[in-house]
Amino acid sequence: MDSNFEKIAPDTETREGLYSATRSDPGNWTSGIVGIGRLVGSMRGISAPTMAHWLGSADLVTPQIMQRIDHATFMAISRAYYWRALNADAVGVGIDRMLFDFGFNAGVSRAAKQFQQIVGVPDSQIDGDIGAATLRALNAVRLEAIAGFVARGWAVQLQQDLGVSPDGALGPLTLSAVNKQAMWRRLMIYALASRQELAYRSFRGFMENGDGWLNRLNWRVKASLSDLDALALA
């Protein structure tokens, strides 16, 4: 059962634009490469190559087909190619949104590999597949290991959440508060945020698009934390 999908996916949809056919965007070309294949555009964040995969052939993808991608089609594609591909139900509340929205925005493989790194999957086994081995690692990972991935700015926000001195250093006092308050998912959200921010800053288009990407990250973190808070009150 996709327990949180129906809540989370529409939120991601609102962060995506409607029809666009920018020549310089590889996602608008059926091949995924600028100048190769046909320029057919993207819609609701669904790229031309993704639609070609969905329909079974790039020959079937036209500008008219892309323009007709509606909410129902968005939901079907995002469930199959993003939510389930990231095993979002299995990772649980808060983490599911962080993985799904980033995976939709920046690539499933990248989102999954970052998560595998944080939970301690050995480098030689990081493959972008959140399967049984990754879930075992999630269940076994120590707070200290997760904390090692949290950047200073995000660490300060975590400490403010916990009510401890916000010095940006996740030492024994902070981790004791995480443990006592059962906040390990909150810690994981900030670790994912740190890795996702690094990824955004490494992208070629950061100078042009960085503000939008970081705004989306901030929204994603707030929404994921709200999901956790709602769960605690349920």
C-alpha cells in the first residue's frame, strides 16, 4: 500500500511547472540529449524521455501528447517510476518525502545512493536500489553515523528543534536529546537535506537555478518535518 503517496505526490506536482519546450533543456528532447531526437517538451515535471519509457516508444511522444499529461497521468508515472523505485513506503514518514521529491527533481539513482551512504551501506554495494539490504542498514545505523552527514547550518536547525544549545556541533549532548526525544527521523531528514544541498550546489546550472533549487529544498524539509509532527499527534 502506498500509504503517504496520495498526500505527498500532489505536493511535488505543485512544485513543477506546466508545459515547457525549452531547446536547451535535455529533458524536453525525446533522447534526453539536446539536439538529438525530437523537441517535444515536458509537462508537470514529466520529461520527454520518461514519457517515451511510459508509452514504450519515443515515436509515440509528440508535443500534443506532452501537453495532455494530466494529474492522473502524473500520479501514475510518479508512483511507478519514483515512489516505488525509491521504496518510499518502506523508509517511513518524513524520509519518504525527502527521497521522493528530491528523486523526482534530481534523479532517483542520486537520491537512493545518498540515502544508502548515510545509512552505512558499504561503498562497493551502493547501487541506487533501496532493497532489503539497505533497509537492514537503516534499522541498524547509529545516531553518530547519521550525524556525521549533517552540515553545520542544518545541525543548528536540529538543535533548535531539540531545545539544546545551537552551536552546530552534533556532540553527545545533542545526540542524547535526539535519543531521549525519539528524534532519529528528524536527524535523518537533516542529513538528507545536507547531502541534497551539496548535490544542488554541484550542478552545472546552480548559478542560474540555485535559488529555486534551495527554496525547494527548504520547502521539502519543512514539509517532511510537518509530516513527522502530524504523525506524533496522531
